[in-house]
Amino acid sequence: MHEVHIIGGGLAGSEAAWQLARRGVRVRLSEMRGAPEERGGGSTAAHHTDGLAELVCSNSFRSDDDEKNAVGLLHHEMRRLGSLVMQAGEASRVPAGSAMAVDRDAFSEAVESALEAHPNVTIVRERVDVLPASGPTIVATGPLTAAALADSIGGATGADSLAFFDAIAPIVHRESIDMDIAWFQSRWDKNADGGGSKDYINCPMTREQYLAFHQGLIDGEKTAFKEWEASTPYFQGCMPIEVMAERGVDTLRYGPMKPVGLDNPHDPTPEFPQGRWPYAAVQLRQDNKLGTLWNMVGFQTKLKHAEQVRLFRTIPGLENAEFARLGGLHRNTFLNAPRLLDRQLRLRAAQHIRFAGQITGCEGYVESAAIGLVAGMMAAAELAGKAWASPPPTTALGALLAHITGDAEAADYQPMNVNFGLFPPLHDVKKKSRKEAYTERGKAEFGAWLAERGVAERGLAEREAVPA
């Protein structure tokens, strides 16, 4: 007999299940993908497999720098809490400069294997259409919640979910990239350890090539909106490249196509003097451990598939590109969490139900998993009859949690990545050293919070290892 029912086997649901199970709580983890027809089996517009914790967009967990970056600090805090997602990420890591990127298939397999092996976790392939009327429940169905359950959530909250569009970047076969034109280099030759690195493939553009490409993005045939989609906003952190192009001719050159720190090593030509930055550059990041697949960084798109192939093959080095996956667009939904949830992620109208992950309005793989982690910790504490004190808002986890559960303005609530703007400000620190000051303060206060809870520095002593 389970003690907590988790609905949704994405990053948040998987992390919540892990945190509960390793604290001795029995979990039923329901996932509709892979379910037989009689149990409502199905998928979503973005998923390609039935694996738990599938990464549907990028394969990057973004910066792993815990000294100058808010998401890197969140990585640090999650590791200290024994995060399954971070352990599986390390086991499936691929080169990505100072970022943390993973082989998406190996990552999903590592998460699923760890949960399947845990005696306190029962994974059930089934679709849940109605919120449970009783019993501790964590809803972690993500931004692609099935329609029937979304309707049930709407009935319980008395309000419609908000919505926004999210876009997926194309993936290219490595062997189809022309390395006589492209080259390996990380921006400024930096990797996660601060040393030299060649983790990205770079495709250079002249001014003329860039302007023609920019115009092609604007003129290209795009996915048509349905009538009800016309007023749905994009999430700013995952905006389609053609929408960015519409904001100005140089927007891309200051965004995903910025050339700074990239020195072309090939024999000089009038268009590309050796050792000089190109006018613009397209970067590709390794997507699997074999290095056979590379995704186009920042190239989320709603261009039609044929148009993507035609236009992206005008990029120098990609003239003969073969695509393992083309870009796409899907509709995401999320709750107005500051209004609907309490400080422990419980639905105000039904206290036995918690929400976790992107459905709460956090954005990003790591943020989603982090909220799943803390939801699991909260549920475990509640079942044990222990008081819960959230991490202080000076920490990455505490700042993100506080934003979701009340600090954000409910009237115009939108999805948010973790960032230093969510932290209590440091007015007495010079700007150039402020990031380091945020992380130093955050680490110190997170350590103090752990000590008060009696949790070991590296998580619970009995935590399980994740298979490599």
C-alpha cells in the first residue's frame, strides 16, 4: 500500500519519488506514457519515448558554475540533498563547456533504473484523469498535462490554467557537418573547469550570409496558429529564433548567434581572416555520449519542417546537414501558483494535494527537478509529523520556492528560471563581485539550514548510487 501518490514521471515526479523513497515512504508513481490502452496509454506532442524523466527540449542543465551563476548554485544545493537528477546527470554527462549537458537517453535510463530498483517505489503505467479525492498526492504532470486531468485541476482551483508556447531545437547528425568550414571551440576557450575547451561546433557567417539568413527566418513558412492560440505568449527563455529575428536585425547577433570569443582557425579568406571573429556564428552542442548527435543552440523554432531543412542548410558548414530531429512547437500550461498554492506547495482548496515541477510556473529542467525534490521532502516531513522550514530565500532553492509560493505578483505571474533577481539584494557589494557574494552567502546559509535539519552535508547516509 502506497503512502504518497505521485502523478507524472518527468523530472519533478521522479525526483519527488526518489526523495520520498529514500526517507522510507512508499510511493506509487503514475506515468501515462507506456501505459496499455485499457489504462489510458498515450503520449504528448513533445515526448518521443516512454522513459521517465525524458528531456524533450534541450539536453542542457545550463551553467554548472556554482560561484557566479544562480542555476549553478541550484546544482550545488541539489547535490547536497542527494538529488537523483543530479546524480543521473553526472552519470550521463557529455562535454558542454561550462554548462552541464547530458546524453538524454542515458540520463532517462539512469533515472528509471534507480527508481525501478528502489523497494519503496512502484511505477505504474496508467493515465490519471481526476485528482484523487483523498490521500497525500503530488501532481507533477508538467506543462503538457493531459486534457482530462487539466480539466479536473481547473475544477479544483476554480480558475483556468495559464498557458505559453515552448519550442524545440533541431538535432543534427555529426557526420553531416562540414568541418572544413566549421570548427570545435568553446566561447573564449573556457569549459566547466575554467581551462581550454572545444566543446561546441561553430559555423561562421559573413555579414551577407547573416542578413540573408535573417530575412529567411522572417519570410519562412511557419506553423499556423489555431484561433484559441492567438493570444498565448511565448516563454522568454525558449523563444523561437524567428520570433527573435522579428525583434531587430541584430537581435540574433547579440543572442544565440553572437560571434564573440570564437576565433576561426581555418586558413584565412577575405571573408574570414584567420583568428578573427566571424560576423555571426551558429553553435551546436553535443547531444549524446557517442558524439553522433549535436543540437543547434538557441534554435528553437516554429518553422515548418521543410522550411527548416531548406533554410538551415544555408548555414556554412551545414549545407549537407542531416537532421535527427527537426524543431517544433508545443503549448505549455501552468498554475497561477502564488494565488493557488500555499508555502508548502499544497493546493489551498485541497490540502492533501501538492504540485511540483513546471506546472507550478518554474521554468527549466533543473528548476523543475528542484521543486520536485522539495515537494518530496515536504511530504515526507508531513507524514512523519515533523515541522517543515523551507530553505532561506538567500539560497537558490529557497529563492525559487518563495517566488512560486507567494513572492511573485499573482496578477501577471509568468514562468521563471532561477536567477539572482529572486534573491534578497546585496546593496553593499560592488557590482563586479556581486555574483560571488550571492553564491557565498547562499552556500553558507544553505549549510546552516542543513545543519539545523540534521541532514548530512552530502545528503542522507543511506542514499543509493545511480547506475552509470
